[in-house]
Amino acid sequence: MPDDYAPMNLTHHFLIAMPGLEDASFSRSVVYVCEHSERGALGLIINKPAEINLRGLFEKVDLTLGRADLLDQPVFRGGPVQTERGFVLHDAMRGTPQGGQAGRREVATVDEEGEAEGDEPSSYASTMAIAGGLEMTTSKDVLEALSHGAGPQRVLVALGYSAWGEGQLESELAENSWLTVGADTAVIFETPVVERYDRALGLLGLQSWMLSRDAGHA
């Protein structure tokens, strides 16, 4: 790591891919950063749908989705790591949801098995608390709650996640691969998928035509 490296914390921020970032997973992507520390960063891509919706995902795990408002919502390709595993980004829960069991709020990171780690009480068995009023759950009980018509009001379900090792994200920022901006949950949960990239740029007062491959990061 460079000697002049300055620690930063981009938790609850968006990473917006610059035009020069041509990686197949991240080109024109918006990543919501769930955790960022000196050990690295973890996030979910919020604007790249997979070829399955929530109705189909629930059928695959032998559950019936009990929320009509979510049936046709797409599942997202959250990133290239553990692409067979589900990650549910949702509003923070209070108490025990209908159909769920009281558990622990996991507040550190996702470990090598894709489980969140930590020690604060929460509604689900394996949940990472995120600044900004959101949580990310990796345990099946959140899906079971949704199958009973309960669970979080706003959810984004992704297969796989995005991860950066120590200093890696900082290096990519220095290479002008990403723009950064504080996250707006309306972009995650209420904005049509095809508009999320432009809406995230709009948080910086930018439009996509303004970007060049050589522009710096915000």
C-alpha cells in the first residue's frame, strides 16, 4: 500500500463506474457499498438484473412468495463473488418479523462462507447492519418472512456480491475507475432499473454525456 494512503470509509455510498471501466461485471454499474474499512470493501451491484425474478427465485428454494408487490421484481447480479448465494439488501427491521425468528444482527463483514459476522440483536439470523438505515441479510429466514407476506417493506435481492481487498478499492479510485457519492435509498428501491445509473450520476449533478475516460473521481 502506498505510504501516502489515506484511510476512507465509503460505507453507504454508491460507486458509479466510469466509461473506462470495461470489466464485464462492472461496466456501467452502480455498486452500493455495504461495508468499507482498512481491510477492504463489500458491495452489491444494484442495476444489473439477472435472468430471474423473485417469483422464480422463491420457486427454486421451495417457497411461495407471499408479497404480490414483489413477484415481478428482478433478482440482481450483485457481483462476481459467490454468485450462487443470495444477499438481501433491505430496510432495517425492528423486532421479530411475522414468520421469522429472533436472531442476531451481524455487524462486521461477510466471511469466507458468505455469512455476515457480528454481535448485535436483529430480526434475522445472519444480518449486517449498515449505516444509513439499511441491512444486508444472508440467512434464509428473511425469505421465509417474505413468503408469509411479511418481512422488510423494501428489498433488493442479489446473487453474488462485489469485494475488494485491502487498498484495492482505493487503488481503483486513484485510477479513475469510479465516481463516488453518498447513497440515496430511493435509487436502490424506487427507481426503475434502467434509470439507476443516470439517477446516481444525477446525485453529483452529472449526466453520462459529461463523462470521459480520463475524468477524475468525486
